[in-house]
Amino acid sequence: MQYRDPYIEICIEGASSIFKVLSPSEKEMLDQHHLVMAFKKGEAILSEGSRPKGIICFASGSAKLFSIGAGNREQIIKILRPMDFVSFRTLFSDSPYPYSVVALEETSTIVFEKHTLSRILRHNAELGIKFIKTVSEDLIFSNNRLISLTQKHVRGRLAESLLILRDAYGFDEDGRRPCSPF
């Protein structure tokens, strides 16, 4: 299938995309009903308290998903990179975002419209199962992070954070130094 934008192809046809299970006509619907957005480093992609308009797919770049906690301190929940999706939990609950997302570098996203996704989900049970699996995995990750943050000592939390950054960014070409998002 020929897509109108290369970023939409990344989000629909990418190796880990939940949308790979769609029929060609459903993929065409997504191709016709999406919004491509570009963000510069430090720019807000979404803000806590705002309402979701669709599912956001990160096509390029990276971002931090965070919440502001006690003492107005920023708590990074997750580092987002290409092929990550945001707003599964809030989209169909009609709840506002409980977090904010800010670009760590130049980042491009695709927003798949809520109305179009709802129409596709009504007819595609396999996509519904993928959504449930994704939300479940997200909840497991969140629960594990909560336990880690509340029960580990500072050194353990720091070590875990470094491992998360390593997994998100990998290593430089020489294999010695982790790549830096900053």
C-alpha cells in the first residue's frame, strides 16, 4: 500500500505496530484520518489535564513522559521512542491525560483520530485484542516502576534508570558509551 506520508507508514507497518493486523481498507482509513505533528527539543507534545484526541504514535525522535509530583518535582515515567504509542488508557475512558510529554530531540508524531479508531475497533476484534494487550503491558510496566520507586534505595533506583536509558538509546557505534538523549 502506498501511504501519503512516510511517518504514517512507520506507525502502521513498523515491526512492532499494533496496526499490522488491519485490512488494507482499514489502513486506508487511518491514512486518510491522521495528523502529522513535528516538535522541537523541549516542546510540549501533550500536557497533563488536556483531553486526548486520538492515539499518538512516535514516528521519529524521543520524548519523556512525566508527571509533576510533590514539591513541584518532575517524575519521569517513561522515555518514548519511535514505534511507541501514547494515550491508550485515556482515549476510551474520556479521562484527561494524567501526565505530560515533552520532546527530548526533534520528534515527529502521528495522531490517529479517536472516531476513526472507534469505527475500526467495532469491526476488527484482533485490533481490540492488541489494544487490550498493550494496555495490560503498560499497566504491568507502571506497577513495576511504582514498586521500584517506592521500595528501592537510591542506588537501586539510579541503576534501574540507567538500564532503562540504555535500553531506550543503546550504545554509540564503538559499543563503549551509551548514546545520550540530551
